[in-house]
Amino acid sequence: MAKEARDEGSPVYWGGWGKLATEALGKCLPERSPGMPEAEFEQATRSAVKSQQEIVRRAVAELVRAGAIRPEGRGRTGSNARYALVMDPDKPNET
């Protein structure tokens, strides 16, 4: 999150769950094997996406509970959630 957070003002992460899954947690979507039916590949991809979203949700919730990040805006279709990185837990971030 810190790698992708903006530098000016309070550091805020906005890169989305996919970037967290791949870069922070090392998760990748499946690749289609030669001869794999399209329907099977699509099902494997849907299952992996659902699993990765849950893993990221749990990791982010743990960071919030630990006080390492603070929600700044909810995600929705076409817009990622935003999280402020707490640089000094004894001092509120300036946004």
C-alpha cells in the first residue's frame, strides 16, 4: 500500500484489491492450460477472483483493526476504496 500511496499530503492507497492480491499477497489468477475448455477456465477464474477478494478483505480488515490504515472512501463499481496509511498512530493524519 505504501508503495502505491500518493506522496503529497496524507498517504492514501487507492490501487484496488487486484493490486493488493498480486503485489502484496502474491496471488495470481489462473492461466488457461492448452486444451482447457473455456467454461472450465472461466469457472476457475471466477473462483480465484472470489477467493482473492476474500483474502484481501480479511487482510485489509486486519490492518484497520491494527490501526495501520484508516478507510477514506468506500469502493463501488468504477471506483476503488481508499485507505489512509497511518504513519504515526499517536498523531492523526492530515488529509
